[in-house]
Amino acid sequence: MDRGNRRPGFMAVLLIALLFAVSGHNTRASDNSPVQVVDKVDIEKYMGLWYTISSIPQVFTRGCAGGTSAQYALREDGDVDVYNSCFKEDGTVYDVKGKAWVADPETNAKLKVSFVPYIKSDLLAGDYWIIGLGDDYEYAIVGHPQRKSGWILSRTRTLPDSVMKEIKDTLVEQGYDYSRFKKVEQKGYPPPPSMD
């Protein structure tokens, strides 16, 4: 598989990071209830490969045709290496590396994610809140405190309809408009590139 232009320039990465932090739009103005995260996340268990099943489209993912994934690896300093990738229409890979860190050590469910190389700054980072999690970490629901973004992640390329219904119910209970979530095509795509 042609990996094409794998690494965007610094300015492109900076733009992606800023868009990640401020992109999206608010849900119903009347919905001011706080988003609730899960009680506890085992960060080590959360590491590894996740496929994006559905998400609220973001500016920086418009070039993705499918096969979108996220890979996480725990660093020695306790932070997390992040590698996001997807396949474009022409089959080339679009990817970006970043870093995440726990913003709420009590639950480990609130993280900050930045795609600005070598800079660890809350100002240049987006909120990554884990608001739903399968008992065996087979799926995760990632949200935002203002519901600007959302992702349904899975360890496999598909999830059963019964699980998707549970996820939908969770998102609706959390004040999300589920119609904003768009399915990400996973069928027919090769395995994601390695994050190394």
C-alpha cells in the first residue's frame, strides 16, 4: 500500500492541533448538563489499537475515506504516544502522531491530546473524555466536555447491533445528538500502518 505523504509539515500539524482544540459546534443550547466520564480507566489496558466505528466529522478528517484507526502506547514517563491514521480515496495513508496525558488522575478518564510536536501544553491540546467503556475494553466512547467531538472506538472493525444500541443510548443520555455521528467505513481496508 502506497503510504503517500505520511508526515504533514509542522504548520499542518499545528493547524490540526488548534482545530482539534476548538473545532466542532455546540449541541442543543438548552443542554447544559455536564458530560460524565466513566468511574475508572486502566490506562495500560486502554493502550493498543482502536478502530473508529463512528464519529462526529471533524475538519482534519475530511480527507479520510475509511479505515480510520487510533493507536496508543504508554511511555516511560506515563504519557501516551498517539498515532492516528486513515486511508484516502486514492489508497494512500494520512496519519499524524501526537501525545496524550492524563488530566484527571482520580479516574484516568479525562485526557489531553496534542498533535504539536515536542510541546506539552493544555492550551494546544484537545479534551479526550472517556464517557463509555466496555467491560473488557472491547469498545470505548470518547467525548468532549462541550460535546464538540465524539468517537465510537472498537478493538474490532465492527460491533454487534446490540452493542451499538447500548452506545447510542449512552450518548443520548449524555446529551449528544446521535444523528451527528457518521459511520466510518472499515470494510475492505488493509491493516493500519504500525505506529513505529
